[in-house]
Amino acid sequence: MLRILLKTFRYLLTAAAVLLATAVVLLLVASGIGYRLYRSADMGEPRLDIDTARYRVTRTGDIARCGASTLRRNPAGVWELTTGGDPVTRGAESGALLSELMYYQERAFVDQIRRIVPSERYLRFLRAFIVIFNRDLGRYIPEEYRDEIYASSRWCPHRFDAIGNPYERQVNYHAAHDIGHVMQEYMLVGCSSFATWGGRSADSTLLVGRNFDFYVGDDFARNKLVTFCRPERGIPFASVGWAGMSGVLSGMNAAGLTVTLNAAKGALPTRAATPISLLARTILQYASTIEEACAIADTTRTFVSESLLIASARDRRAAVIEKTPARWALYEGEGEQLRCTNHYQSAAFADDPYNLENIATSDSPYRLQRLGELLDSLAPLTPARAVTVLRNRHGLGGRDIGLTNEKSLNQAIAHHSVVFAPERGLMWLSTEPWQAGPFVCYDLGRIFAGETPSEGRLDLPDGELPADSLFLEEDYPRIIAYRRDCATLREAIAARRPVEEELPERILAENPRYFGAWALCGDYRDEVLGDSEGARRCREEALRLEIPRLSERQDIERKLK
């Protein structure tokens, strides 16, 4: 989430965008409007006096404790936080325990900004832009979550105060996902999810699966955090995210209600509202049925378009809340299964121009169809078969469409994958790399009752689902080599510098069925070597393969002309 805001800034900082945005800011400042907007920004910072010295961290073995909260890293590498109480208590104790992880992420984020935007002048402009855009953000965040974020931010370093004080930075990071996922050029959030029940599940109970395809580097995913929270008000819940993230991306509560987010396409936001992850948090903490979740969504203003797949043990079914800043609809599908990717499926949005454009130009409909094929072939579903669906990297009909293709369910970019069994209170969470490692199992009923397995672990070793050994042996090394070699070739293209002839050939051998490999090698031959005939052959081959987005196909066709 931290780096997705950076991607947005890279989008904004193209030459034309910078000139236009700077001109607008200058006009605003000249008229005094921009200055007044900047000075009157209100992030809703709580007026709380928190004595950080009171929150001491102690360690017993591999468990860190602060008050009633604990932090540990399980043998599979997943960070596990247990916390609860009132907003200030859980925020302060979590901040004390997670301070090193929060610092690591923020440092990486700021360092990357300075590498891409070395100009102090532009950095000052970006801060002014954030302040003006998010000037009323605090108004749309419930006081409970502002208090929690403020309390945890007391453990953020002051090294980055030029961007904003710790509270302002943490609040803005919660809105980064919302700003970033509407930028089509940097669509880093392209998730797939599903639910089955009744005859479509092996034991007839609800089963939910989701890939959170959010790629901001492998290191970011290595610090994934699962939080088990017993709030003073509301329902205990488990949520998967990272340090400093109070919002919810994937989660299940003690009442057996699950929430997963799937980005959709809508108009570019013009001002801030409630971050979508905090809407999901409110639903998870205060809803136990689909009807209650809809009531919360109806009264919450957001500034991006999103699909929220809600599964409820009490309802024994699932539905999708399709929400835009202006309206929302409930999509319930047909039969005993539900699929969700990144476009709307309800009749209410059948004529929506943004949704129609998304269906026509993106890979979302393709992934939805592929989900249907896999759910049909593997029915009735078990947790292990659900994981098989999430790990599948092939295209329609089982075709090889290349490694990392956005048309596949497994693009080797997932921050996390998770399977929920809401009626049984069980959750299986992926471990690195992506969704290829073992899926560790958690029993929420036992955890919230204060019970732990005899080994002292929160997860259930006997419930673990095995790693994808074939993928790890065959595909994983190819993906790592392919991404490394592509990065080298892109740098050479940018510098107009020839490389050894083996590099382009090696890239094609590593990923021969992926259009992107051929398109990149075509660009190299064209822009660096001046080999128009070789570039033409590469681009023609790319066009014969599965290309996720219409804009990518059009770009290759334009270069051919």
C-alpha cells in the first residue's frame, strides 16, 4: 500500500501532468485559494496524550508482549499479532510491538520516492498535492479508527516528518490503495475470489477463497501480518495485511462473516472519502449477516469503486456488494457458488460506462470465466481443492499462457491467498513465495477463546495444507530468472545500451508463451539495435499469444505500423 501511492505519483509526474498540475497549483496559490486549502486541511488528528513509556515490550522466547497484546513470527514466516481492548490501548500496544516493521516499510517507501523524484521542489509539490487532495480525509474516518491509527503512529519515526507528522502519514497510507488502484496504467490490484456452499462444497458448508494480487515487491509480501483482534466494541476478527494497516483487505470475524476486496474501475477521484479498507474493517467488526454489511456500506461514502465479497455463516451463502462513490448494488449470482474478479456483474451496473469499458479492455472477464471452469472441474470443493484453484496459472481450457500473465489466477504476484471456512471458524493462509508455500491453518474459535495448540503456536500444524512442490521446483526458478533478466533488459533499453545477445534469447527461453517476453525483446531490437525486421518478428509473435489488456495489444500494433 505504501508503494502504490508512489506508483500514482509516477503517473502524475509525467511531463504533461507535471506542467498541468503545477500550473493549476500556481493559479490556486496566486488567487489565495490553494494557500487557504492547504492551511485549512483537517486530517482529524485526535487530541490524545499518550505516554509511550507506559507501553513496555518484553520478550519470552520468540514471543514479544506489550500489555495484553503479543507478536510472534510462526515457523512459516507469518507475523501473528494478538491485540484488543479500546482503540487507544490496541493501537498503542500494536504500535510498540510493530515499530520496527512499520519503520522498515516506511523507510523503503520514502527511499524509493527519493530515487524516482530526486527534486526537492517536486517533493514539496507532492506534499502540497496530498494535503489538498486529502484535506478532509479525517472527516470520513470513524473516530474509533482515527484514535487507533493515532495511537500506533506514536511509534513511527520522526525521520520522515517532512512528508507529514506520523499520524498524517499513516492516515494517508490508508488512502494510497484507493488512489492507486484507479490508475489504469498502474493497476497493481487485480484480485480474484469465489465462494461455494451447499452441493458445490464437499461438506455443504461455506467455503471462500481469494488471491490478493497486490505486487509491490517480494520483500513487502514477506512481512505479511495476520492480526487477531478482540475490540472493546464489536465482534472479534482476524485480518491479513501488514504492519500499520488498520484497514481490512481479507478477513473473517468470530460470527463467521468474511470480507474480501476486489478493485473495480470508476471515475478518477477528485477528493478523499472513507478508504475502502476502513469500510471493510467496519463491516468485519460490526456485521454478522449480509444485510448488516449492506447497511454499513449504504451509510459509508467512499471515493473509489470496489467489489466486496461478503460470506456469512448465519446466512449460509455469499453475495457481492458492488459499490461506487455514488451508489451500490448487491449481486447474489445464481446457484450455490459466486465468483468475483474486477468488474461488476449486477444488472444495476449493466449500462455503467466505466464498467463496460473495464469488461471490454481488461483481463477481468477472462479470469472470471477461468474461475468458472476450475470450480466446475473440481466440484465439490474442499479447502485443498480451493487452494488448487488459487494456485492455477493456466488460461482457459488449461492452455499455457506464459508465466506471470495477468489473465491467469496465479500471476506470481499475490501478497497473500486465503481460504475461509466460515461455518467451521477455520482459515488457511498462504506462505511465501506468493501462494506456493504451505497454507497454515488457524482456528478462530480456539484463538478467541484463549486456547492454543500444545506446541504454543497459534496455527494448527495438523491442519496445514502442503506446498506446491511442482511449482517450486519448475516454475519458481524460471520466474525469478525471467524477472531478473527483464529488469536488466529494460535498463539497457532506457540507456540505449546493447547487451550480450544471449540475454534476449534467454528471456524468450525462460517464458516462451508469454506475450510480454516477445514484446520486450521487440522493443530492444527496435530501440537499441535498430533491427526493424527482428523487432517485427518478435511483435508478430507477441500478438499471437494471450494479451491481458486491449491497451497492450494496441501498443504492440501501433509499434508494428
